[in-house]
Amino acid sequence: MRRTEGLPSYPRRERLPAIHLTLAQLTDQLVNGITLGMLYILVALGLNIILGLMGVINFSHGSFFMLGAYLMYQFNGLIGFWPAILLAAVLVGLLGMAFESVLVRPLYRRIPEYTLLLTFGTALIFAQIVRRVWGDDAVRVDTPPYIPDSINIAGLAFPFYKDVFLVLLTVVILAGVWLLLNKTNIGIIIRAGTRDAEMVKILGINMPLMFTVVFGLGSLMAGLAGALAAPIYAIQPSLASEWIVLTFVIVIVGGIGSFWGAIVGGLLIGILTSLMALLWPPAVEMTGYFIMGIILLVRPRGLFGVEGLFE
Amino acid sequence: MTPPNRARRLLLHPLLWTALLFLALPWTAGSDPFHGQWSGFVGIATTMVIFALFASGFNLLFGHVGELSFGHAMFFTLGAYATALYANGFNVTVLGAVLAHGKGDNMLVALALSLLLALLWAWLLARIIIPRSSGIYFSMITLAFAQIVFFTTYRWSDLTGGEDGLQNVARPTLFGADVLRDSDHFYWFAALCVFVALCVLYWILASPFGSVLHAIRENKQRARFLGYDVDKYRVNAFVLSAVFPAIAGWLWTYFQQAINPDAGSVEYSGNVVMMSLLGGMQTFMGPLLGASVYYELQNEVSQATKYWEAWIGVVFVVFVLAGPRGIMGIIDDVRTNGVAAILRNPFKREEPVEPTFDEALKPLDESPAVSETGVR
């Protein structure tokens, strides 16, 4: 299996000395990195909320991302571009809720490693189901014709959907998630539960239901990221395993259970990975892991992490 | 009538059963020595014993210290590449300096190089990771560090051959005799090497050092209170558990006569996790049985469907949910309760004997959180 194919397609430039970089190239890669980072944030934030509240580390999270992209591809031809994105995200969210209540729930009594093992097994199953249904070859989704190809900002041309629309939409979504977490009752329960799930249960909250809802929400975010990424990247079965490891890295860099950690971690890794494509292309895939190594040496719990959570 | 205690202990000794398993594997894999047909599918048996060692080394950390590493394939791939590079030779320029080496045929030197490389990397990682993490955090971090090794083998084409890897690795000569070219001979060679390594592993686990590891698995804090330097023991266990995958990688390169970056991928790391759990993770025999069952399953299912991984995933998920003690757990149940009791009540809830070293996440629908005397 070729593992690099599904990686975000950085422009494969010749190796250039740093002095030859033009401002245009730099801006180009910077914007590329922000787009990439925004998608990372969506996926990592979903994983992080689940991890923070429930202590469940979901290896199938990457599969949900991949399923979002494939479902978007499937429905795009049937019901149009925008409804397809919405439907794909909602379906993945529902799948996540079913997944939690049927498979993950029996494991809360055990140590958290078991959920990692379980979701690793289900990730294998999801990958094979996807191969069976949509085949081994990559599929593509085109943006609808009324979306302009590129837009000029300050004399530079940017791909409209990828670099402008997607980034703005993600900012709106993240603002929505922030409001949900900070200004609603559900958000207060989630944040309190992250600190002490048992105490919240004593206060009369139906925690099993909350767990299902939060798992669904996290999965929905992964599915939405997948659906939004569908027009940008080649959609193929190896998508899941590539994204899940980087998502783990972002969670480690940002800190388990932290909203701002996921955002800073996602942007940091997205941007630096893109810039690495200019500086030293062979090391592109490794950028995130090196950042993780450095962060781990300096701040073992991640940038925004709290000591003693899930250890 | 039960045999005397001493004889009984000898009969139930895991190393005896390991030896029997290795003797039996070529038969299960399809060859039939009684009719002069040795070759059969002995390659599958060789794969089984090599992965038995790989999984056992991984299980030293997972089953006996309670730390789930999701990146053990990095030691396997380091051992494998060290061997292939030694055997094939290389010629690269690093920062202006030319590193070159001709072909090598001494397999003991290859083994030493594999071990050296894996030990250095494991020691470096252990110093970084162990004091800073445990639990699921540890799993994620080992997975990420394994990716560094994977992408190095993938991208450093000058040295590692990139995606295609290194091919045409010659089988080594055994003290000058060219006998390992034959796959049967190689099976017995690999089985012998693995058996010796497993004896060392058994000795480690049965030593006082092994007992401390078990104590750490059961309760880290109590082990610390007893005066053991827990982190030091975990570092040592981590480094030791890297040794066996490196030996397995050494055998793997000579067996396959080629190596590619896949050997260090997430899939390989995950496979040994699955083998350990399928076999029974807190036992010595578990990973050995798990590796055999895994490849037997793969062999059978992949003939029926090209989506065989899904079925392995289903078997794995069923074991995680219903029988986390694995095949050894089932054997144990049968031995303690008898077949009749198991058949009478086959869906008895199997309570796993496992540590609960994460006190932060209590079961939600069990035991009132408020005691008689007030909030705990």
C-alpha cells in the first residue's frame, strides 16, 4: 500500500536554497499550511473533546474522517454539493453515536487501553468496508461550477474554495464549538466532566447519554472535516491511517482535553509542514513528529495540557 | 491421578510447550515430513516463529509492565534494516562525509549491529518518553516516534532504497556451510534462534526483575512505596523489549531476503498488539499462540476474500469485548472449571484479571460514589 498518496498534496518543488524563496512562494505555502491546519484542527478537536471527557482514545477517528469524505463523494452526485457535505457529516455523527453505545460502552469498566485496542480493530474493519464499497483507487470530488477557481487578494491569486472559503468556514465552525462549550449547559457539563466525570454524575446528570452525545459530536466534526476536504485531496482507503497518527500528534502537542491546544497544535503543524515542503521536501511527513519530540522535551503534557490527566 | 508436583511443573513448563509448538508448526503449515514432503508452506511457519519472538518482546512491555506501545515495529524495522544494510553494503554521503561499506556475510556481526541500533534508539526514546508519559499517552507517543523511523526508511532512498526497500539480501552461511538457502533448514535455524531468545525472555520474566515489573503493572504507586525506582525499571523493560523485535527483524531480513519500509508501519505495530491480545497478553505462551493463530487465520481467510483484514479485525474486536484474556484465558478457564461447566454456561462474563492503574476514570454505573459517611 502506498502510504504517501493520500497525504495532502504539497507542491513537489525542486530543493531550493532558502535565499531563493520568493515572497509569493512563502505566502502560498503559508496559506496552504493554514488550510491544512484548519482541517487538522477540526479532526483533532473532535478527538480531543472525546478524549478529554471520556478518556476514550479513538483510533477509528481517522476512519470517520475518511467515511465523511467518501459519503460526500457518494451523495454529491445525488443531492448536490452542499447538502452532501451536511448529510455526510450528520451520518458520520450518527454512526459515531451508534458506535459508542454498542461497542465502546462495555469498555468503560476497563483501563483506557482497551478502547484503543477496540478502535484499532474497528479501524481495520472500516478500511476494508471502504475498499469493498468504493474500491482501492482514489476518487475525486469537484467543486460546483459556480464557485470561482481563484480569487485575487493583494495581487496574489489564491484558490477560492481551498484557501479562502474553507478557512473562513472552519473559523465559523470553531467559533460555534467554542460557544457550545462555553455558553451552553451542555458545554458546561462537558467541561466539568473533563475535570471529574464522577462528580458530574453525582449532580444528577445522565452521563451515559452525555457520553453518547459527545462521541457523536466528535465524530460529526471528523466527518465534516472529511466532507469538506473531499474536493481538495484524493479520497482513498489509506486516508484514515495517515490522518489518525497526525491527529494523535496534534493532540499530544496541544495537550489532552484542551480546546486551544487543538487549535494551536493544528495550525502549528499545518503551517510548519507546508513550509518544510519549501525548505527540505524529504522531511515533509516528519515535521509533525519532530515538533512533537521537541514539545515533549520542553512541556511533557503539551502546550496547554494539564498534569495527571489519564495517566 | 495427578503426577507428583515436580513432574507436573515440568509438564506445564511454558518453554516445553514452546518447543512442542515450534516442532509442530511445520505440520500445521502444510508440509508432511512423513511422506518426504518437507517444503510445503514452511514459509508460513517461519513467519509464525519470527513474529512469535516479535510479539513476545512487545508483550514484555504490554503484558508484563502494562504499557501499551503502539510503535514496536520501529525496533523490528531497525533490526531488519541494519541486517540488510550490513549484508548488502551501502554507500551514502551524509553532510559531505562518505559512509561506505561492502557486502558482509557474518550473520553474528549483523545481529550485533541490529541489537546495537535498536538498543541505542530504545534507550534514547525510553529516556525521553518514560518519565513523561504512561497509559494511553504513552501509546500515542510511541506510535508517533515509530512514524519517524518509518518515514526515515521511506524517504532516505540513498541508504534504504526508499519505497522498494533493499532486495537480494543473501542468506548467510552457517560457519561457512551454505545450508540456510533451503527453506526447511532456515525454518529450523529460525526456530532455534527464537527458542534461545525466548529462553532468555523467560529467564528475565522469572527473575526478581520480572516480579518487580509485575508489581509495577498491578500498582505503580505501591511499587514506588516499596522503594523501587519505578521509572528506572520501566526504562529497562522498554529497552529489553526492544531487543527481541530487533532479533526478529534480523531473522526476517534473512528469511525474506528483502526488506521494505512496510516493516516499520503502523500495521506491523498493530499486528503484534493483536497477536498478543489474541493469545493472551499476561502470559508467556500467549504471543506465541497469537502469532500462530493470526497467520493461520490470515492464510485461510485470504484465500476466500481479499478483504481478509476485516475478518481479522472482527475476531480481534470480539476478543477485546468478550475475552480480553485471549486463547490462554480460555485454556485457563477450561482447566480450572472443566469443559462441562464452560459448555453449560458459555457466555459467562469473563472478568479480566487486569490492573486498574488508572483510578481517574471510575466505572460510571457501579458502586455509589457517595459512601455512608459522606463524599469520599
